[in-house]
Amino acid sequence: MILRIRSRDGTDRITVPDPASATVADLQRLIESHLTVPVPVQRISLDPALLLPTPSAAVPLLADPAAPLRLANGAFVYLAYPPDARSARPPPPRALSAAGSFGRKMTMDDLIARQVRVTRQENALCAAASFDRDAANAFQLYVAESLAFAVKRAGFLYGRVDAETKGVFVDFIYEPPQQGSEDVLHLMRDPDEEARVDAIAEGLGMRRVGLVFTQAVGRKASETGEYTVSNREVVQAAQLQAEGGIPEWVTAIVKLEVGDDGTGDVHFEAFQMSEICVKLFKDGVLETEVGDSDDPRLSKMRKEVVAGGKDTMEVDNDFFLVPVKISDHQVTEIYGFSIPFFLMELWHFS
């Protein structure tokens, strides 16, 4: 049996030799052996909420070492551990050699100044994202019933930011003209139309607060393991977050997850692109041209960066994701306008 172990450092696969008799303790030992995370510091759960920056105490843990490991092949197991808990250490740095035509040697300060360090951002700048139930349902219903999650679809999120709590409330979704395939989404943006939508939202005390996109069921697989977002999605999300102009900008993924019994459930997940990811995009370090042969799990850089303690030209996309808590709410009236009237006015400009 193969289990997918997802942590804040990415997704790894572990093979359980004898699943019929395996226990939680066996899984812990396999994690320690393959991922170099000591058993005493492991926190394991089947609930993805374990990986939130501040997980609730109610998240159920696989805490009984003697409990049988009754999981299906390919199941996700979520693993949390303290920073730097992995015992593996990066290789020693290469010796510095003369640089420049006159033999000038780089000092350690010079070397550090030239490095771009990609580190994981622990806390999102958006405290939580709440979606109006009708808006979220209308978006996913069209994708599920008309597109069957066969191609990608996206929309801009409009709503409000609570200045005190830093929470985002999404009240409606505007879907610009677009063309999607299994892996690529082209937004054919119309500045005039977007300006009209922005004006309507501003008149109702709202603004653009994020992006939502779907993932197709037939998206390209990665030979290096499972992935949450593709390299193309990293580029697009970073670009739009940089354009968004607010620190609380949130990005949501809508995807169809098919169970072992063949039934499908639609899931919403929310996150922010890390500040270093947006900076890499703004500084031109993040490669924006993605080839068909590129591994979708990895984002290419235009120059070497330091990630995970080593120099690299490719970074696991999960390094750039900062999870955001997600909830829902119901909007029946917006600043004195009923929802049907508001939607009719918005429709006139779409």
C-alpha cells in the first residue's frame, strides 16, 4: 500500500509493506526512516486542517501507536512537525574560488548578499476567507454540471476586508472572458469591463479581494509526486496577487475529489502565495514561461536560489503556499440593495 504523506515541506510517498497488519506505530517508524522526522515530534492526522498555521485543538490525531492503520491505497496522511525537525542536513558548502578577471575572492558577506533564500512562510496575512454560499455554489455548479471539471475555469473574488481581524469576506464572483484546457487557463481580460465591475463593487462598499480557479480532473501528472498547484498556477496566482494591491489577497482552488466508491465531492481550499513568491515574480526571478515537458510540481527560476538549504534552479510549489482558513456566510442584502437587484445590475455590465 502506498500512502501520500503531505507536510508543510511538500508531499512524499511511503510504501507500507503489510497493510493488513500495519499499525500507526509502523507508519511512524516508516516516516522516521524515509522522511527523517523523529517519532516523538510527529503529529499525524487524516485532516488537512493539521497543516494550518494555527491548527485547532479539535483536529483528530492518529495518536494511538497500537491502532490499526486502516487506510486505502493512495490515501493522504497529513504530517506536522517543528521547524528543522528533519534530521537530514544539507551537504557542506562548496569551497569559494576566485571570482572576476582580477582574481577577487568573494567574502561570506558578499555571498550571502547575492543569495535569494526561499523559505516557508508560516503565517498568512489574511486571517480567514469566508465565501457567500450562493456565490460559491453558482461558480462550482457551472463547472461541475456544464464543464464536468474537464477544463479550468477562474473568477475574480469581490467583497470586503475586515480591517481589524484581517479576514476576507467574498460576496460575489466575476468571471472574465476566458479559455481553459486541462492545464492552461487564458484570461482574455477586458480593462473596460473590469473597470465597470470595479465601479459597481466600489459603489457597494466592496473591492476585488482575490482569485478563484478550478482544477481539471485530467490535469498533467508529475513523475516526482503529488502536487497542490502546478507551476503555471503559481505564476498566474503570483501575478494576480502582485496586481491585487492588498496584503490580504486570497486565492481559492476548487477541485473534484473522487473517492474509492466512484463518488465525487467538490472541495474549496484557500491560500495566499507567500511574500517571497510574489517578490520572485516582481523581480523577474520566477520563470514565467512554462514548457509542456516541465514538471508541473516544480517552479523554475531564472537564477539559482537557496531552498531547503541547497542551491537550486527549481522549487517545489508547496514552498510558496500559505494556507488560509475557509468558511462561508450568507448575503441577502448589500447596502440596501437586494441580491437579485444587485445581480441584475452586474449582469448588465458582463
